[in-house]
Amino acid sequence: MANIEAVPPIQETPTEDTPPPSARVPEPVQQQPFEGLAREQVSEMLRLPHFGRRGALVAVGLVAVLWAASGFYRVQPDEQGIVLRFGKWVATEPSGVHYHWPYPVETILLPKTTQINQMVLGSRDGRRERSQMLTGDENIVEVDCVVFWRIRDAGQFLFNVADAEGTLRVTAESALREVIGQNPIQAALSDKRQQIAQQTEVVLQRLLDKYQAGIVITQVQLLRIDPPAAVIDAFNDVQRARADQERARNEAEAYRNDILPRARGEAERIVQEAQAYGEQAVDLAKGEAQSFLAVEAAYERHKDVTLRRLYLEGVDEVLKHSGRVIVDLSAHGSSIVPYLPLTEAEKRAATLPAPPVADQASTGGAK
């Protein structure tokens, strides 16, 4: 604080109405008020003109208005506004224009919440020993992966955990070890890598939500799953053998898929042909039976006519293929001796074709 000094009285020039200095009554020395002295010293320091009390009030009011106006702020669409009151988190504001008590009462943090960040786990971040994990069948594999994440709740991200990124790294390694430990090495090395990545993402998000870390996992991508370098040659041999086995199985499946439809088609064709033949044979037998029954019915109605017709048909069939010798029996009582030219008849019979066996049988039956 500056020392207050007495201001000496102003020397006046004596006039006719002014008594000489020796005749005046000395007035008490008045000290200048502290406010005016301070204003005077500030004005001298800043080389500003002397405004007086009203000017000082205007200046103070202007400063107060500017201080109050500094509380307006804008939150961008990719940000969240974190309001701190004397260093304590009191509110989270969305995008838009907002107001807070100016500094030093409240301060604002504007972290990016739509920016996608990534974190590499495994040997690629320089920590090879952290990349070795135990599978479900007690084999060791080295795993490298990358975790893509963003801030979901900026307040939780900044204040609920001491080291958000460190917590994310440890939690991601824990989730990955848990999922790898639930799968055999063959699944991890071949056809279940995408499934392992998805399971890791689910487990990691569940743990982060439990910690209220304010982080959302967008993707977990497995970069590498390999056996340790000391045994990688043996694993490669096993992989080649499994590949040969898979190829042979695929070829067998292809052959089966080719031969079975053809065999089924051939069997179906044979069954259909047999069914058609059976239906045809049954229909033919039914027709023959109906014909026989019709003949039998006609025979029952006209037995004599039928027998005579069959006899005549048989005789006609026999005589059609045989030689004929006519003997006149009326000359039996005469003196004429019948002469049968059997030699000529035998010659003619030899030149004629023999009748069919069936015809002979039918003829004999008719006789």
C-alpha cells in the first residue's frame, strides 16, 4: 500500500482583498482520500485521463458486463460440454449455445466425442510378453489386435476413472484373454477368428459399462493369431495336414453329392418301369381273363354250337396242311376193288409243310 502524504497548500498571490500571509489564520491540512489517491496513481501508471468517480463506476460496470458475457460458449456437434464449478464436474451439456458462470467460478471442457480412436494390443505395441495367451486346450498363442473406440460420455471418461486409456488397455487385454481361453487353438487359428473378435467386443463393452468409463467400443479387429516362433514349424505341418484332410473331405462330399442323385434317379426309373410293367401285366391278364370268361359264358349258353364250331375249325386247320384221299364207300358192295394210290399221296404229303404243334394239339383235342 502506498504511503499517504500531505499535500502542501497552494501559494496564492496577494491582492487588495486578500490579507497578507502573516495575517491569515492557518487552515488545517486535509489529507486526500485513499480512493482518489489510488485512482490518481493508477491513472498515472496507465497514463489515462482522470475520469472521476462516475468514470470509475462506468469502467467497473463495463468490466462486469464483459466478465458476465464471457460465460456464453458454443458446443460443436462433435463435442460435449463439461461444466466444472471450482474444479468439480457439475453438468454435461449437448451441442449448441450455453451459458456458465464465468471464470474462475466455472470452467468448460470440450472433448471430442465422435472421433474414432484406436489402441493396438500385443507385440506391435512393444510388449510381446503381453501378447501370449492360453487357449482352451492349454496351448500358447501370440495375439495382436486393434481396438477402435470413442467417447460416449465425456464426464464419465474424464472423472470416473483415473486413467481412461490405461483402463481401456488393461480391460481389453483381460477380455481378449477370456475369449481366447474359451476356444481351442484350432478354432483360434482357422475358422473362428471373426467370432472371437465379436465375442471380445461384447465382453469388453460389458466391462467398460460396469466401470462407467464413458467409452463405447466400435470394433475389435484381430491382426494376428500365431503359435510362438519356437514351435511355428510344427504348427505349420499340422496345418498342412489338416488342409489335406479338409481337401479330401471336400472331394468325398463332392463325389457323394454327384453319385447319390444319379443313383436315386436310376432307382426311381427302375421303380417306375416296374410299376408300369406290373400295371400292364395286370391289365393284360384282366383282359385275357375277361375274354376267357366271355367265351365260357358263350359256351355255357350254346355248348353244341361251340363244340361243332371248334370241331370244324380243328378239321379245317388239319386238312389245310394235309393231303386229301376221298374213298367212295358206296362202292363197297360192288365188284370194284378200291385202289388207294398211297404212293402218290405220300409224295404229296412229303412236299407239304408240317402243321404246327399247337395246331395238331388243338386238332387232336377237337377230335
